[in-house]
Amino acid sequence: QVQLVESGGGLVQPGGSLRLSCAASDIIFNIRTMGWHRQAPGKGRELVAIISSDGSTNYADSVKGRFTISRDNAKNTVYLQMNSLKPEDTAVYYCRFATLFREYWGQGTQVTVSS
């Protein structure tokens, strides 16, 4: 079974940067969208950023101008560059790939923004 493997999380000070990566363990054909979601303690999971197969992107208002999503279709990999991090960005970050027929989720990676 194909798995999504995330990396790049960790502890960073406010104003710092992190880059998350998410790669599929095997080939997934016809990926329509790749995205990042996050879940903070005591809150529901929310969409952070999404990128379509044509390269179009959408971001949550809270991260616009600070986060950038990108994808490498040949490697079945999606990235999230996070700059100017704030304490309220602290959460578990999950990647998600969606085809026409199903979706895949990563196991989550912790991002903690604290001084």
C-alpha cells in the first residue's frame, strides 16, 4: 500500500523558517491535488495550502504571503516552505494527495514555534 512520508518538522523560534516535504512511497498516477493540512491542539484539522496538477495554488488566509507550496510531479513529492513562522502556526502538519478515486494522507509531522 502506498504511503506518504513527511519530513522537515521540528522546533523553530518565532520568525524562523522550516521546509516540509512529503513523498509517496510508490508511484501514484493521476494526482489531481497535493495539499498540506494542520491540526493544532484542541482544534479541528484545517487546510493550509493546496496545489493542483496545473500548478495553481490556494492558501489559507492566515498563511498567505508567508508559506509557499510547490510540487515535483516526477518525484510524487510536495513541499511547504514556511517563513516568518508564528507561535499560532504550531500544529501537526499532514500532507494529502488526491486522485479522482481516492485520497492519501501522511502520518503527520510536528511543527512547534516557540522561543
